[in-house]
Amino acid sequence: SNYVIKNEVPKGMQNSMLPMFLPMASYVGAMIASLQLIQAYRQNRGKASRFKLFGYVQLSALIIAIVSAIFELISVYIITDLSTDIILNVAGQQILFYMTAFNVCAIFTFLLGQAGGIVNIPVLLLQSMTNGATMPREMMYGFYEVVSYITPMYYAVNSYYAVMFGSTKQSPFILGLLTLFAGALLINILIVTFHDKKEPTPK
């Protein structure tokens, strides 16, 4: 076989595992946040319009994304030898990835309530196999390849490899994250508009 190394990773588990586990940790946090924030959305229906509450949900998720990114990247700075420029580059992507993951998880939570968390678990497990950290997309079977196109972790992992260690371009993966974020946000807006159309009577 002929191997072409696109991202030469320095020795050390902290380097080889970082591009996979940084977005995975954020995804788990986004999954939990979607359960909590959408539960608060449901509990406050009738006290404000559903669109205003949806805006509060998105704003709260953005605040969590920023604060969690700070703590995550402090940890990255401590355990790796990455330069400050790279870490600042990663910070913006980390916030974008969190918001994308949050809105992807929120689709199931808005539709199914707390049961959406059960659906999100196998979606997360699928992404752990299709994120590109263990095998490239070119080696995946058809189903897993499709999953890699429509879930955010593949784009985040490969973007981290590109910006941290690689000679590949970061921009296609950032564009993929932006596309998924816009698509997931639009789906959630449609769910709030049509699925939650009936407003409860204010107490």
C-alpha cells in the first residue's frame, strides 16, 4: 500500500487525540445544553412569544459556547505545545462548532422533548466512527460516508488537523460547518414556527 500523510502529527497522545476529543467534548456539552435550554423554553411558553424564547435559547447557547471555549483552550495551552496564534484560530472554530452541534442536537430535542436526548446518543456514537480521526472518508463504507457529510464532527476534526498540524486547507471544513449550522438553525426555526404553532394560554 502507498500512504500519503496529509497531517503529520507530533509524537504524544495529547497531540494525536486532541483533534478528536476536543470537538467530542464540546458535542457532549452541546447535547446536554440542548436538553436543559429547550426544557426551559417549554416551561416558559406563554410568558413570551416562542420566537423571543427561541432567541433566548440561541443567545444562551452562544454564551455557553464562548465560556466553554475559553476553559477548553486554556486546557489545550497547558497540555500541548501549540502556539498562541493557532489556539486563537481554534477558538473561533470552537465556538462555531459548539453552535452547530447545539442546533443539530436541538432538532431532535425540539421534536421529541427529553426523548430527543436518547436519539442524540447514537448520533454522537456514529460521529465518533465517522469523524475522520480513525479513518479518512475515502475508506468509509457508504452509510458512514453519508453520515460524515451531514454531521458536524467530521468537519471540526479535520479542520483541527489542518490548522494544528497539517498541510491541508482549513477553509473547506469551516465552510462545511457554516453550512451545517445554517441548515440546522433553519430547521429549528421551521420547527418553532410550525410544530410549536399553538401558543399556550398565559397563566
